[in-house]
Amino acid sequence: MNGENAIKRDKRNLLTIIIPAFNEENVLPEFHRRLDAALSGEHLELEIIYVNDGSTDGTLTFLNELAERDKRVSVIDLSRNFGKEIAMTAGLDHASGDAAVVIDADLQDPPELITKMIEEWRNGYDVVYAQRTIRKGEGVIKKFTANAFYRVMQNMGDVRLPKDTGDFRLLSRQALDPLLKMREQHRFMKGLFTWIGYKQTPVYYERDPRYAGTTKWNYWRLWNFAIEGITSFTTAPLKMSSYLGLAAAFGAFVYGVFIVVQTLVYGNPVPGYPSLIVVILFLGGVQLLSIGILGEYLGRIFNETKNRPLYLVKKYTPSENSSRID
């Protein structure tokens, strides 16, 4: 359901916390304990939304039991695994609060930092994002590729992403409502959070290693995620393929002139088979690369034209603070 008219709200001092969860049964008890302790001193009503993104372990069982014990907890059980970006969207669609915080359940992002976000929100900021100063528990390759991605997006994309920043952030209702109007199928939430604008500020923290379980992000998924981010917010790859084709055509023209001059002046008794093969392979590679880039954008257009719902909810268990209209 589109989030624009999904919530019937009154002005309350209500904060919504959104936690996407996929196979996180080992970390959720400790996460909820720390979240509860971190926000116990805040004079706010809480709505805690857990989104079960098609987990195959005991995640859903734990969340249902938690909702029975803690009346602040809502549980959204999606019909299958839709991915983190869609799970976050489902949580944001159901958020009733005057502000919403998105945070992962793996405890790499500390719940204790939410108090600083609330402070900046009260100071007038609409988006407060958590920016990493240190990434503990990550290898050299992971850190290098992450840094490279953010640098590429800052220099190539139409939207300049804040560096070393994930999805952990707070959004005011003023920022959240316009965000919910954007219903594209291929969702790169880091870019959408930045694209909406409004008054934004960082809070800094050291990212901890995962508390338990294993990461769901292997290098193949990270590569596809990077392609998603680039193609969602810039047409630079299309321009680059055009420039590469132009450069290849110019190079072929220069080489052709060279061959003609060489033949006229010196003759050319030996056929240039090796150089011919190199040129053919190079031009073929450029063409395939350009077609592949076009295919990425065309595939996204194809998916958008289907106009399918972003997600399907198997069951929604609201909290006592929820004001969702279904």
C-alpha cells in the first residue's frame, strides 16, 4: 500500500523504530534488550516495528512471542524474502511516529546511538544519519570496496551520498512522508534518503562486529547492490559507453589511416592477422559492454512498467501505539 495515506495520525510524542530481520534469531534477544535499555530514559512513546523478511529460522517465532510480552512491538511478516530495501520500505510504510529510526538487528550499529539522533532531531534536523569512523570486524577487501563505492557515488551520481553511511538513520515525519511517495521497484534506500533533501546532519560512531550469526551480504550481492545504486541515481554509465564507443571508433579510424599510408609507402606483403584479431576483439568487447549497460537500464524500465506491489504482507500484528489503517 502506498504510504501517503496509509496512516491516520494525531500529533503525539511517538518514535517508531524499524528493524528488518532475516534469519536473526540468535541476535534478536540481545538487540531488543539493548534497544529497550538505550531508550528507557527518553520521554517518548515507542512503536517498535520488526519486519520479518521471509526468515527460515526461529526469527518469526521469537518476534511473535516478543509482541505478546511487549505491547510496543509490531510485527510485519512478509510473504517471502523481498530483500532489505523492501523490508525497510514495509516498516516505513507502517510507521506511525512523529519520527522513524531504521536500524539493523545485527548490533553492528549500536542502539545506544539513537539517543544522539533524537537530540539532533529535537534541534531541528529532519534526517540524522549515522556515519562510521571505524569499521570493526571487516576485512581489507570489504573496507576497500566499500570506500570505492562511496567515492564513485560521490563523483558519478546525481545525488552525493555521505561517505561511510549505511541505512542507520532517523527521519522526521516531514522527511518521511515525501519518501513514502516514491514507489520505484528498484530501491536504493541510501540514495532515496539523500535525494529527499531537507535538513540533514551526521552523528559519528565506531561500527562494531556482528554480534552473532553470519552476514547476508556476500561479494556477489554487494556487487549487484552497487550496480543497483549506480543505475538508480545516474545515467553516467550510458554516457561512458557512448564515450568509449566514440574513442574506439576514432582509434579504428586512426589505425585505418595508418594501414593505408603504410601500404602505399612501404607496401604490406604480410597480412596483419594478429592486429586484425586484436581490433575485432576490442571492438566486440566494447559493443557487448555497451549492450550490457543498455540492458541494465532497459531491465529496470521493464520491471517498473509491471507496476507490481513492492511487497506482500502475510500477517501484520500492530502494537498498542500503531495507528495503521489497513
